[in-house]
Amino acid sequence: MLTPLAASSGVAGLLTDLFVVLLAAKLGDELFRRLRQPTIVGEILAGVLVGPAVLGLVDPGEVLQVFAELGVVFLLFWVGLETKLSDLREVGATALSVGVLGVVVPFAGGVGLGLALGLSTAAALFLGAALVATSVGITSAVLIELDVLDRRTSRTILGAAIVDDILALLLVAVAAGVAAAGGIDVGSIAITAAIAIAFIGFVALGGTKLLEARPALLQAPRFSESPLLPAVIICLGLAAFASQIGLAAIIGAFLAGMVVAETRDHSPIRAEVEPLYAFFPPFFFAFIGLELSLAALADGGVLLLLAGVTALAVATKFGGAYLGAIRMGRRDAAFVGVGMVPRGEVGIIVAGIGNATGTIDAELFAVVVAMSVLTTLIVPPVLRRMVVAPAPATAT
Amino acid sequence: MLTPLAASSGVAGLLTDLFVVLLAAKLGDELFRRLRQPTIVGEILAGVLVGPAVLGLVDPGEVLQVFAELGVVFLLFWVGLETKLSDLREVGATALSVGVLGVVVPFAGGVGLGLALGLSTAAALFLGAALVATSVGITSAVLIELDVLDRRTSRTILGAAIVDDILALLLVAVAAGVAAAGGIDVGSIAITAAIAIAFIGFVALGGTKLLEARPALLQAPRFSESPLLPAVIICLGLAAFASQIGLAAIIGAFLAGMVVAETRDHSPIRAEVEPLYAFFPPFFFAFIGLELSLAALADGGVLLLLAGVTALAVATKFGGAYLGAIRMGRRDAAFVGVGMVPRGEVGIIVAGIGNATGTIDAELFAVVVAMSVLTTLIVPPVLRRMVVAPAPATAT
């Protein structure tokens, strides 16, 4: 009786969810800041706390998922604003080898483990694919917090994340193809790859050229006194398009940031995007925690499997990326290797597809989700220690 | 095959919806700005265009509804930042009479029309309640655009909107009670009223007192270098709470803005909230248009009913509010009367409850929705003309 308007629209409950998640994430941030620990970890653990795993105040529904997605979209848009195409070109060869080796080694490891555990070929392929995709959102946030986004190692990680995402897209297509039809449609996968690469090349090269030629383009619309809204519309559009063709939305957002940064005077854009960057990303970090289910892990065998999968995920990604970056020297290669370790939302999505199609079971799904959460919790403190270590890193 | 990640999560489609709605709204804004027409009308009509009524590109789902709600929440938060409690006290008596008469007259008119049309008592009560609630979001946006938010007439409208919303809450409770039980539970309605009034009084008086006493409170958390996020968390929390107790979320947001404006130096808050205020409200305006269905109106009898209901809605609200404000002089009373006319989302929600409970039929529901959209389209140009009229309004 008290809430006839609210109850009928459901909006009251959704607003309350958003409030609870934002408040919890920022309290987690505050606590970890006071403890001098990485704030992202505080936000993720706040999500674990209010989510189904502990208190059950909030369920990870569609609206929170969109806020989480916009969180990582605005995070990578922000990173893109800080990045020039020439920066990426400079580290291109290293980023390519980091991306490729950082995909091949975990994929081989995951498939091998899957087959050793007696899974079907399709399930083993899914496990491999779920171990592949780096979630660059976590690492980006740490790099911003440590103020090292302009280092060569940071740019290598960003470039490698793009390569990584293209390859992950293809491997998921392969795994889904094997699961659905028992075989691989090479032609369709080639088209997927061609579209993804054409999109990235077209936006990165064409977009920056366009704004180099017409740097006042974003100020042209009269609806906005500043370039903010045109820039945000471009960001949303490229993020949506990237995710429609199967890439991560954040690749589109990152490219949008890079293109917009070519505009005449992009410092007001940074100042204006900052509130969106403050508002949305906490939902992304907390959402990772919201997805964790502890009930499925309350079993010795499952915990052992989780330990094994997590160790494999960390070791193979670190090893592959380290090998790919070795020409930068061991110290920098180790930084790049650690930076590529977080799986976050991407591994969860891949495992979700495998679970939805019946290829991998609920237990293995819960293990992959927990592995993704664990890798996002491990990386921030390690990266932090590497940056603030007594002898400063040589990569600047 | 092309979108395995996206298709499974559904997020790609939702991001695309957000992009299409934001782009359409801002193109509508741009067009109407170039035509020197009220930009809000352009945004609403853009929603009609991309929505089910015309092109059918986007359906008004839950995610868009939350973005629309946050749009009007940040709009009223912005208005609250511009308003002092003392401003409202000054116009208190007039606002009260505008609010009361602006509710009683349309309610009586709606119930009378319903009974004359042969509706059941419960349905007639719902029609009356749907004609009651002013959507102050539309008027606020026009007042901001015309830069007259600090006039006495504008403050009277804001104060009256609070009174209006409390009374609307009670009338909906009455209508829902009659529909469900065939009678009115006076005790429960008294409790609803007491909670609503206590919430508003407590926040408005206690909140401003607290921040007068400790003006640096919002700078206390370390997670934020600026007061933006603490302010946004307060806004979301009060909006969620208001809508949980059955008030409009915007009442909570408006109060939050007023309280936050008491903080030591609130000019940085305004600058920082501005991007959120640029990003979210277009979803609110476009969403009003998205909800319109033309199919249900393709009938002469229904169109006649729509004309009658709309004329009644405009005349009774204008008349009641005009009478309530008459002590301000006829010119200002007319301005207040016009400013109270838009129904927007509130009438739609009320009619939705009536429709969901089977009390009013789909045809009458479509009529109420169309009436709400029409009143939001009529008001901006009229208010604009009243402000820019040759002889300037005396109220400043």
C-alpha cells in the first residue's frame, strides 16, 4: 500500500540497487584507501559483500549489468583520451607478440587441462577460451591510479589487449562452432576476423585522420556548448558497434577516446568526462564481485579445481605475455605479464556462453567465475608493488 | 555467429538502444534549436520517431526506463542545487494553495468526466488521479533553458510540485484502495501521508541544518577529491528512498540538491554535476515519446476522447493553479498555471497502475499516455513566449 507507484514500475527497486551498489563500492574504496591497499580490490570485495555470495542485498540483473558495462566503457574511453595512435604504433611489434603469445599459451593450457580432466572437446575448447581474454579494465584502472599510463609498458599492455580481444573473439567463435555443429566453419570465422580488423583499422586510422583534418568537428553541433556530448555519443556508438560485431565494447570505447583526443583542444573533454568516469566505473568493479557465488564452491574437490585453474590461468598468461615482451628487458616484461593476468568480465561471459549452451556444467562455470574474480584481486597489489618498488622501473 | 559474446549477454543490444536514443534526442534538440523552437519538444518527438509509434527502432524497456528516471532525477537535483530552502519558505503559502487547488480541480474534473462516461467508480477515481500529478521535470527544463529559475514564479512552481506530489500519492492510494477492496483504508492512507511529510520535512530541515553546521562534510571521504560522488550518492539515496515510500524519485533528488547546495563551496559541485546533467536528461525526454502508441489512437471516437481529456487536463490544472496563485497578480498566476500543466511520466505511471490492475482499459490507458505527451509538448512553447514577451514579467 505504501508504494503503489514504485511497485508497479519496478523503478524504485532498481534505483535502490544502484544506490546500494554505488555506496558499497565507494565505502570499499574508502576502507582500502585508508588501509593503503588498492582501491579497486575494495570495490570488488564490496560487490562480493552486498551480492548473492554474502548479504544478498542486490542481484546482478540487467540494469546493473548495463551500468557495469558503461563503467568499463567510460574507463577505457578515459584511457583512450590519454593515448595517441603513434604511442601504440611505437609498441606495435611487442604488443602483437604479447597479444599472440598471451593468448596461445593460456588457450593451450586450458584445452590441455580440460582434456586431462576428461571433458568433451567442445568443453575443453570453452575452458581454453575462458582462460584467454584479458580484462584490460582492471589493469587500466590500476595504471591510472599509479599514474603510469604514459609508460611504454602500459601502452604495450593496451596494444596487446586489442590483439588479445580479436583472438579471443575468434577462439570463442571456434569453441561455439564445435559445440553447436561439431565442426569449424572456417569461412565464417575468417569473415568475423576480417570485420573486426577492418573496424579497428578504419576507426583508428580514418577517425584520427578525420579529426586531424577537421579538429573543430565536435564543436559543430549547437546542442552542446562543449564537445562532451558529441564525444560521448561517438563513444557509445563505437562501443555498441564493437559489441554488435562480437568484440568487447571497450575496444570501441578505447578507439573513440583515441580519436576524440585528436580534436583541437581536448583538455575540456577530459575535465568533462571525469564525472562520468567517477560515476560509472564503481559499478563495473562491484559487478565483478556481484557475480561471485560461494555456494557452488563449498566443496573440497571444486576448491581444488579452482586452485588449479587459477594457478594455470595466472601462470600461462603471465608466461606467454612475458615471453612476448622479453625484448623490453626482464623487469618490463614481468610488468607487462602481470598486467595481462586479470580476466574479469570477459572470462565470465565466455564461460556463460558455454554454460548456456550446455557445453560446460554449472560447477565449472562457478570455477571460471571465481578464477576471474581471483585474478582481478591478485593483480592490483602486485602491479602496485612493482611500480613503487625501491629501484624505479626503467620504462618511461 | 558474428556476435557470440554480445548475443549471449544482451548487452550489445542494450548499448545500441542507449546510443540510438541519445543520438536521436540530440539530433531532435539540434533541429529544434536551429528552428528556434523549444529543444525539449525536439527530444520528445525524437523519442516518438525512433519508438514503437513510428520507426520501431527501440522499445521502452527496463534499462531505458531507469536511464529516463535518472534523467529526471539529475534534472531535479540540478534544480535543487539552484534553490535555497529560504526561497521556498518565501513562496510557501502561495505554493501550498497552488498545489492544493491544482490537484483538487483536475481530480474533480477527471472523476466527473469518468462518471459521465459511465466508468466504474474505481476507474473514474483512476482517471481523476491520472490528471492530477504535474511532471515538474518538463517545466524545470524549460525554466533552466530560459534562465528564469530564480524568479518567484519559478520557485512557486517548484514548491507547488512538492505539495502536488504528496497529494497525488494519496489520491493514487485512494484509487488503488477502492479498486482493490472497494473501500478506503483511512488509517493506512494517513500513515502514507505522515511518512511522506515526515521524510520531506526531515530532509529539508535536518539536512540543511547538518550541512550548515558541518559545511565540509562532503569533502570528508578520501575516495573523492571533490564533493561530486558524495553528493551523487546522497541524491541517489534520497531519490530511491522517496520512490520506495511512493513519492516521486525527483522529490528526493530535488531535496538532495537543496541540501548539498548548503555545503561550503558548492560551485565545483555544479560544474561537476553538469556532465551528468548533460548525459542523462535526454533519455527522460525521449522516453516520454517512446511510450506513445499511435496504433491505439487510430479511431475517431478515441481521438475525440483524447481531445476531451487533454482539454480537461489543461483547463483544470491551469485553472486550479491560476486561482491558487492569483495573489501574485494575473500575469504571474498565468505563468504558474501554465508551468503546472505538464503531466509527463507521472500520469503515465498512474494510468499504468490502473491498467495493470484491470481497472481502466487499454484504450483509456492509451488516451492518458497521449494526453501526458501532448501536455509536455504544449507547455514549452507557451512558457517561452510568456518569458520573452515584449513587456517583461514583473516577477523577479
